[in-house]
Amino acid sequence: MITKLEEILNQTLKQLNYNYNVKIVKSNIEGTDFQCDDCFKLAKEYHEAPLIIAEKIVNKLKENPNYQTYFKNITAAKPGFININVSDKLINISLKELMNKNKFGIKEKHNKIVLDYGGPNIAKPLHVGHLRTAIIGEAINNILKFQGNKTISDVHLGDIGAQMGQVIYGIINDFPNQNYEDITFDLNYLNVTYPKISALCKENEEVKQKCAQITKKLQEGDKNYRILWQKICKLSVNDIKKIYDYLDVHFDYWYGESDSYKYFDEMLKYLEDNHYVKIDDGAKVIDVKEEDDKIEIPPCIIQKSDGAYLYATSDLGTIWQRKKDFNPDEIIYVVDARQSMHFTQIFRAAKKTNIYNGKLSHYGYGTVNGKDNKPFKTRTGGALKLEDLIKETKEEFINLRKENQNMDNEDLDILVNSILKFADLQNDYTRNYIFDIKKFSEVNGKTGPYILYTYLRINKLLTNNKANLSDNIYNDIDRTLRLKLLEVTNILEEAAEERKPHIIANYLYELSVIDNNFYQNNHIAALDETIKNDYNIILTYNNFILKTLLNLLGIHIPKSM
């Protein structure tokens, strides 16, 4: 519809000898559908007052024989705006066209994109921060795939970093004089051992050095340490998969940092042969600073003076591997915003050394905070396990009202997922947000349950369509709903281009508010058959939009609630 309006406005501009293509945007003025603000730009170019240009355009448009097909009303407003109310006829023509389009008529793209999200560390329980990377990354993946791109998702496990040396140190001390093949332990043991040894390393420099030596030997392929490492990985990955499965977050590849190690020799040889690496105090580094840097960007350290590798080495090695295996157009990282400096160094190192010349994007997210606006913690002040957050959310929802206690487990899990995901995804991921379990569990307000309740409520009204949509619009609420449905194409394209799921989440909420207003003010059962049929067609399409967009956010619909 906006395209049609822009075409007729730009034809009018040419008739008035203005060589310019204007844009139309949604209006924030009550009672006005759209507006055009470009008369101010035309005023600078053609040295006329913006209001005079606006009036000339409006008067010329009213001479157009198709004026009433497009416009209900169009006016020039001070100091130079063009305010537009579209005709009911154009709304219905556009809506019928939209209903017949695949994927809501979005412009498809066909890039190959690797997405790196999840990133949990082996031997450490998932905490509340892991919720953001998982559900934001999955939503971006879904949106880009819907746009037509070929996406490749990788969890990228932290499976061979410093924490592995600390856990192995703990195992060796807890199971002395045992063959490594015979040592057995469970997940609870890992959950206790890592924080215990991590705290010990902060107090005892000797223990810290021993753990670092174990990590280095593990990275170099020590057979005994690898026996323990494999046992740790198996236990930890099974637990991580269980939680991700519950959240309906899935990955094409379960690679870890360790998978990049087999590429280190050829990558380092390439870097050294091409003189990209220099020695700085015994360490191998890549200089990544640029002349216009406003802050200090340290060099990217590829290998420490003692020969040990770092996160930077494995991340650069992973880019090497992804280029070799997938040759993607873009690699996306959904990782905590506090790692922005690290990714600046890695991206520059990859570009400066010609390891990868495609697009590299870091979408850094903020923190999940409690009501005190500080990072979400347990009552004792520790990092909240993701598993515990899920349990707390489920308990809160069950206790919220009596009927929730009788819900079957499948529907209950769908509702818990909707609470966790919509609470997060309604926010621009670059910002911190406050997670209030009680607030986000309500069926009223800007919550996942509210959107799902709206869908189910409307679904009860739907019957089989008996005829095509007529050319009538019956009241202002009906008109508002149809205009909102027509926004879906732009919403999806904007979310895909910006890679921001909150654009979709906010649209879902706004549409649901209109839906509930429509439901309360139109007693459909009492209407005549023509009106009832039109409303049935509109609401069927409305729910198709709700369901499709909810699925893009990773939210499914329960049987009942």
C-alpha cells in the first residue's frame, strides 16, 4: 500500500517539475494514517517554502482521476507536512493482495550466514546470562532464514579454556592414585568442583600456575588429560542440550573452541609467511590499531610467550575453519556486549590478514537484571542458574491463578517458554532489562501469555469462510485492525535488516491490543452473514500472522490456557 501511495505522489512531483522521490511513513498523529515529511528537503533544493510545496502537491493530487481510489483525505499542514488518510478501497485492495503473497511479500535475500550463539563453557552450569544469547540468536536465525538466507548455526562451546585446567586439577586431587580411565564423577561433582578450584586460584598463586600448566598440556594434546576432558565434555554437553531442548533452541553444529586447534599450524604458518605476526615480549601478536582510533586498541595476541593459546587464537582459528568449510557471506556473533573490544580485535585481525573478507557482525546484548536493576542473582547473591530460573518461572505461573494448576505439562512448558522469551525479546537486545517473573507471567500487559491468550481467544471465533472478502469496512476499530495487518511486510523486512527481534515482538503486542479491542467491541455472533464472513476472513489472517511471527521468536501456541 505504501508503495502505491509513493508511486502516485512521485508521479505528481514529476508533473510539478520536482525531480525527487519522496517517502511515506506511518503517522503518529491521531486520526492520520500516514505522512510525508520530504517537503523540507525539496524546499532546500528548490528554494520554496515547505508549506507552499506541500499545498501544490496536495492540490495537484486532488486533480488526479484516481484520487478517491487512493485517498480518503489528504491535507497540507504547517510547517510543511503532507497528512494522508487512505481510502477504504485501497486498504481492502492491498489486504487482498497481501493475503495472496508468499511470506507476506517480503523481499527475499539469499546469503550464506554463519551464526555463533550460545557459547556455554563446559563444566560450568548455564546461568541466566546464557538465556539471552540463546533466544536472541535463535530468533535472529529464524528471521534470517525466513528472509530466504541459508543459515548455519554453531553453539561454539567453551570447551578447552582455563576452566578445564581448574576442573581437571580438582579431579586429580580428589581421585589420587587412580587410573584416569577408571575415574567416575557426575554433574553435581562438576558444579561444585569448578567454583571451588576457581576460588582457590584467586587465593593461591601456586595452584593457579598448576591449573594453567594443565590447560596448556591439554591444549597440546596430553593423552591423560584428554581422557578426563572427554568425560567432562560428555556430561556437561548432555546437560546443556537438555536445557536448550527445553527452550526449543537448536544448533546445526556443536563445535567447540577445541575444533579450531587442528587449523592452528596452517593458520600460524600463513600468518608468519605473510609477515602479519610480530614478536612482542616473546608473544606472537597482530597489530590491529588504526589511525582514526579514538581509544587504545591493543594488539591481538595469537600465542603467549610460553607457547599457550588464547581465546583470540581459537576465535581466529574458528573464522579460518568457517571460511574453509562454509565460505559464508557473513559471520554473526551474538555475545555479551562486554566482549566488544575482543571482537573488535578479532574482526580487525581477520580483515588485516585477509583470513576472511566477508562481513563480520557482533550483536552485543545487555544484562538481565533483577528489580534492583543489578544483574539477576540468587537470594544469596550468586549467579542464578538458568535451570533454577526456569523452575522459579514455572512455579510463579502455576501459583498465579487456580486454573494454571490444572494445565497439562506440555502447555505449561509452552507458557513458561513464552514468559522467558517474550520478556527478553520485547527489548532492544543492546539494552539491559529488568526481569520481573510475576509481571511477565500475567495474561494482561506486554507479556508472552497475553499474546498467546489473544490468539486462542480469536481462534474460538473462527469458522470456515463462505465467500471472499467484500469491499466494506464497518467501523473505526475494523479499519485500525486492517491497517495494522498491512504493516507486517515492513515489520519483517525491518527486523531482518536490523537483526532485531524486538521489532517483531512489539508489533505482536500492538496487534494483540487492537485484536482485544476489536473482540470486545464487535459482537460477531449477532452480526449478519456478510459482516460475519468478512470478520472471519480478517481474523483468520490475523491469527496466521500472529502464529507465524511467534514462531520466528521461538514461541509456540498451547492447546488451551
